[in-house]
Amino acid sequence: MKNNKRHPRTSSAYRASREREVQHEIKSFLSALVSYPDRFARDPHLSFEKYLFRLAATNQSADNGERRRT
């Protein structure tokens, strides 16, 4: 029988990192929400979901490039 041990409490550094990640995701979503109408006017077949994922992928690759340089 397996022992049901609780995982140690999450470190404060991890929580702070996760908080920054969540805040970044929220900002990205709000940015997409504001900019989507202009994009939709140019391409009415593009769904908001696809637009959001494209922006997120672009932002993620840009963020990864910044992390490598620092």
C-alpha cells in the first residue's frame, strides 16, 4: 500500500514566479481582447481563440529570447 504523504509546502520563490506568470497571462489576454477588433476587421475568418494563441506564441518566443540574452 502506498503512503499518502503530502507534498512539502510550495516555496515562496515558486509562488512568486507563478504569480508573475499568471499576471503575464492576464495582461496578454487583455491585450488580445483590445486589439482583436482591428484584426478581425482585416481578417473576419480569424477566431479570437486562434488570434490569442498566435499572440501568446509570439510573446513566448520573444520572452524566451529575452531570458537567453540576460
